[in-house]
Amino acid sequence: MLWIALACHEPDPSASLPEGGFVVATPAAISTLSRCLQRFPESEASTLGEMWARAAETCRETLFVEGPGTSLECAPPPPALAAALAGHQLRFGLPRTAAGMVSGGVDVASDAQLTGGLLLPIPEELGPLGLVIPSATAAGPSMLRNQGAFLHARGRPDGGIDVAALVPENSQADQLFDLRSSMLSGAVLQGTWELAAYPPPPGRSMPEVVLGLGVRASTAPTAITTFAEMIRKKWSVQREEITADAWRGECLRGLNIMPEFEPCFLLNEQSLAIGWNESAVRTGAAPGARQPFETGMGVVIDTTALSASDATLSALFPPEMQYAPIDYPLGRIELNARTLGNYVAVDVSTGGCP
């Protein structure tokens, strides 16, 4: 991971890399990844996997391509680039933009487990992107349950959280949901956000999506109650109180603007959980394992749970229209991000592709 460490000391660690992008890899790494891609039959991924497999079969040392494209040639990188591209079994870079170059490198085990990292340039104008630029402080333990989630992310943005300041005045989002209200301001939000998505329960079509926000105990209860009352009046919905262990909250019934959408929130001393509906928010707030996030931003994707979501959706169709769940590769994917100078460095680790 030396090339990521250099980002701490170099203004632009990608300065010596090909401007138009590149891929350099060992034949073994490409051959292994091609098997994973071919698990998606009749798709562009499968076609790419077949192309890579043919390239790997004819090469003994190094595969390299410079510039945009998907074809790999059996050739070493130019001597002037060899040192810059060393360090991993597979290195790549996307064409440079005004912000910089997205680049990365991974090692590929025989079962396709990936370990490595990415460097993502930070643009000058952030806007909402500021919510995913990690702080130097760890995001800490999750407030939502990670058990059963196919997506779980948590972040402590470097610039804090003030959603209300990001919403344009008189915008549709503000007019519909009062997103410039005090509930989503820095006076209430403590500085961490979290997102979890779980497979839909049997008989439902929508995944259970829950947003978690760290809140300040002194200001959150009043702001949240005021916000719920504003929404009730604007949309002529009913408020119903709900509880779950140490959590207290409400559901807004009868909104009828999206499938299965009856937003609910639960609040405890430190956290606010907002769910797509009551089932979702109870799933996120339920007792169970919590994911530790040791950097300023982390994402966990569980493709096994994603396959379970496919199975639930398939069961909603008549028997003749049901489909087999997709057998996703890589199992568990973990991304942990931190800010290094003008870049976000992302450590990557995945399961394999048996």
C-alpha cells in the first residue's frame, strides 16, 4: 500500500501515471477475475471476462493497456512507468479529470479475494459530496444493526453534517418535506450518518431502508416533534407513536406517495433512526450485532444478503415468471476510507469467488 501512503506527502500521487488511464496486471490475476465475471451469463461482464481469459492464456508475464478501453495486450509497461505501476498484481487508473485521477491497486488471491485500495481525488466544489469526505476521527460503532443488511455504511464527514444548508431555498425537496427545517441542521445533528438496507420481508417488494443520524440530546426531541407535526399538517397524515426497547418515536400513516412508504422514526439519547416504514425502522433499531467503523467512512456490502433479497422479490411473481437468485461473487465487500491530502484513500477487502 506504499502508493497510498505517498498521498500523504505528494501533492498529486498520480502525477507520473498515464493521463488517459491504464491497466497493468499479472496473467494470474486477470485469469482469476475473468472467472468471476463469467458468472453473469449473457451480460457485458461475462463478455469482458471471456476477453480477459483469452488474453491471460496467451501471456506469461504482464498484461498492459494504456488509454480507455477493455482489451489487454501481452506487453510490459514502458520502462518509464514500470516503477510507478509496481506494487500490486493489478493496478489501474481512469482518464484524468480536472479534479485528478482515480487510481487503484489490488492483489488477487487464487479464489479471487481482493485486498488493496483506491485513491479518489477530492474536487474543489463539494456541495452534497461533502457528506462522504471522511473526517480524521473514526466514525465509531454503528447505531443500526448490521446483521442481515446487504448494505451498511457509516460516516463522520470532515465538514460535519448540516443537511438543511445543502437544500436550496424553495426547492421541491424543501416544499414537499421541509428539509430546511431545524431537524436537519447542525444544531441538532451531532456529526455522523449511517445507512442500512435489508432484504424485503416476505410478501413485500421494497428493501427495508433505514437512515441513522447522530443527534444532540439537548435539542433533538423538540426539533423532531416539531418536524413531524409540520409534515402531518402539510400532508394530512396521522401520527402514531411507536416504541422499541430504549427507542421512542412515531410513524406517519396514510402518506400514499410511494409503494409501502409510511415513514417512521425512532429516537434514543444519541441516535435518530428514520425508516421507509415501521418494519424497516424496527429492523434497523432491533438488538443485534453492531458494526465497528474504525475510519472516518466505511461501507460493508454483503452479497449473500443481496441474493436473499432477489429470492424474496422473485417469490412475488407467478411461478412461471419467477427467477433464480443471482449468485453474486465476492461475498463480503468492505471499504474503509480516510482523507489523505487532496485525496480520499479507500482500503478494499473482499471475499472470494469460489
